[in-house]
Amino acid sequence: MRLVKTLRAVAIYEATKGLLVLLTGFGLLFALHGDVQHVAERLVAHLHLDPASHLPRIFIDAAAKVTDKRLWMFAALAAAYALVRFVMACGLWMQRRWAEWLVALSAAIYLPFEIHQLLKGFDWIVIGALALNVLVIALMVAALHRPRTKHI
């Protein structure tokens, strides 16, 4: 019973990630035919960032080059990513081994990038993401080592 609750908690976590990306994709569609550069400049100002500094400048310049076609592409990619997350969440909810493998592998993909970021400098957000991914991997490994039962 404890394993089922754990799998369902991770399923909710995966579904939440999918929902956030899906909402972001819809947000991109609202930017169609709009001034994306202006929105980027307002966001940088709202976050109290210096628009002349390196990263905010890259963000603003990239926003200036965004076309409606690219927005549609990013929104479609967000929808596809969200669909994969929802499928993994459903698979975990139904205690399917393929979902446990897929979730473990998808969490493991991010580990090298998070470790690389930490080697560049201390960051609480990266530490949090790394800790969550290691936890998810550990939970999936534990689930995969449980005795096999037949699903009908």
C-alpha cells in the first residue's frame, strides 16, 4: 500500500510538470501576432534585471527574433512534452513497470546538466532540482525491485 501511495505521489508530480508546460505552451499562443520583444522587456524590468547585462540582453534579443511560426512550434513541442508527462503519470498511477522505467530514465537525463551547473557555482534551485530527481530515481528503483504481480 505504501508503494502505491508513493507511485501516485510521483504520478501527481509528473502530471503537474506536464500541466505547467502545457500552460506555458498556451501562454505562447497568446503571444501570437503580439510584440514578444516588448513582453520580454517588461518581464526583465519586472524582475528588476539590468536589460543591458548579458543574459537579459540575450533573452530580449531572442524575443525580438520570435516569429508566429516559432511560437506555434514551441507550443506544439510543449503539448508533446506535456502528453509524455501525462502518459507517464497515468502509467505510474496504474503501477506499470514501463512507466517506472520511463520516469527513472527521464529524471536521470537531467542529472549531468544539474551537476554541471553545480560545478559552475552554488545554486539552491539547482540543488533542489537535483535532490528531487535523485529522489524520483530512488523511488522508481525501489518500485522496480518489488515483486512482480500480474496486471489484468
